[in-house]
Amino acid sequence: MSEALVTAEAAGAGVEPVPGASGARQFWRRLRTQRAALVAAAVVALLVLVALAAPLLTAIEGQDPTTYHPSLVDSARGGVPIGSFGGISGDHWLGVEPQTGRDLFARLVYGARVSLGVALGATAVQVLLGVVVGVTAALGNRWVDQLLSRAADIIVAMPLMIMALALLAIVPGSFPRPVLVALIIGFVAWGTIAKITRAQTLTLKELDYVAAARLSGWNTWRIARRELLPGLAAPVITYAALMVPANIAIEAALSFLGVGVKPPTPSWGQMLTSANVWYQAAPQYLLLPAGALFVTVLALTVLGDGVRTALDPRAASRLRVGTGRKRESQT
């Protein structure tokens, strides 16, 4: 129940309003009951920790992601790594890259920094633009709503890859490529979340607690900040969790087309595109980045579902196999 509605009811009853339980505390209590979401959160936290600690981890191994080791590949066989399981050894924990001999562990953990950083940065831009446009369209007058809604429709209909290719081709090469990719993905893919936010805001603004806030004399900005944004948290956070793996895939596609992250900077998408001809001779070169992407996508999907359920306890988890309730026997 909103603060304005609680105040109004308390004033009508002639008693002081009693503050309710903390929303954040309730959220964490509900989230802790979902083991799958907690495991997914731990996996995501571990991935982020690995990405942040990439320099320390590679220093412990004694390798780096860019140094070539031609003596560790068999040039007579086209550059296949020498040794078992792709050249795994005490010096190279996950083996080496075909043809170049670069350390796979170092490239994998540094690739996590680029792939996750680009995806998270692009998602942050998408959420910021989408929420601002969606809420402004829903709360504005008819002309503002029409203008912003048509702009969101254009963004949704616009081919993302073509726009990203065009923008990446005209930007000077001196601009940091991961930052550029994140900004472009964010600026050309915010339309869907803007439409979701607008639709949800139009629903929320008709509820009683928003009407109570309006009758209490609150201005539009205060109503949006105190009443509407908390109600938008569940759909926005859920959709944002699903956008992160999608943005990782977009970064991989752009790298495959040669306009994304440039070598020798490693990323999981770049590793996948380079490994498509080595899946028989050196399968770990393909399986490692593919496995990392799979685990990331799965963990973020499960975490997003858990957050959605914790924010809206009335919604049943889509990933729950059973309800644990006994079925009533038919008579």
C-alpha cells in the first residue's frame, strides 16, 4: 500500500499511521526461499568475480591472453595444439588456442570481462532510456504520448544489426571498442522496454493508491518516483535479466562480422567465431566459450525469474516443476 494511501486512511481513522515492513526486507526474505534463484545468483556473482579478478588469476597461472606460443602447436597439422586435451598442462590450465598457442584460460577470463561488461553496459543504457521514455509517454499529454510511442515503434522496427553495423563503421577506430559496442547496442535497442514500461505505467496509474497520492497533492514527478517506479521494478528487472544474454549474443554476432571487439582483445563471441573450424581437432576451443555462454544465459534467466517472483509473490514461478501441494481427491 502506498504512503499516501496509508496516510489518508490513518487520518480518516483519527490515528497515527503505522509504518509497514520494509519492502527490501520482504524482497530478500522471499528471494531466500527460492533455492534455484540463490544458486543462479551465486553463479552470476562468481562469473562477475572471475571477470574482475582476471589479471590476478592469469598472474597466478603465469600467462596472459595475447602472448603467442608457436612451439605449443603443430604447424604440420595446421596449428593443432600439441599434447592431450588441447595442450592442457601445469602452465596452461585449459590448453592453448589453435594456430597461435595463446593461453585459453587467460583468454576465457579476460573474455568474460569484455562480454559481460558490454552486455551489462548495453542493458543499463537500454533500461535507462526505456524507463524514462515509457514513463514520460504514459504520464504526458496526448501529443507527448503519441510522439514517444511512435519513436519507440520506430526503434523496435529498426533492424538492430544493420544500424549497429552502420554506426560502428563510421566511428573512429581510436574510440574504445567495447564501450562503443555497449553504447550502440543500448541506443538502438531500448524500444521494447519502453513499450513495456509505458503499458505497465498506464495500468498502475489507474490504481487506488496512485489516485490517493494524486488527491494528496503530490506532483507528477513525486508520484512517478514514489508510487510508479516501485511497481515497475518487477517487469523491468525481469526483462533486463533476459536482455543481458541477448546482448552477449549481439556482441558475438558483431565480432563475427568484424565490427565488434577487435583482436587481440578477447571476448566469448570472438572465441566462438574463431573456433567454428576447430570443433573436431580442438573441441575444447569451442566448448569452453560456448559453455560459459550457456551457463551465463541459464543463470541470468533463472535469477530473473526468481527476482520477478520475489517482487510479485502472487506470480507463480514459470520454472517451478511442482507446487508441493496435495491434490484434492476426486469423489
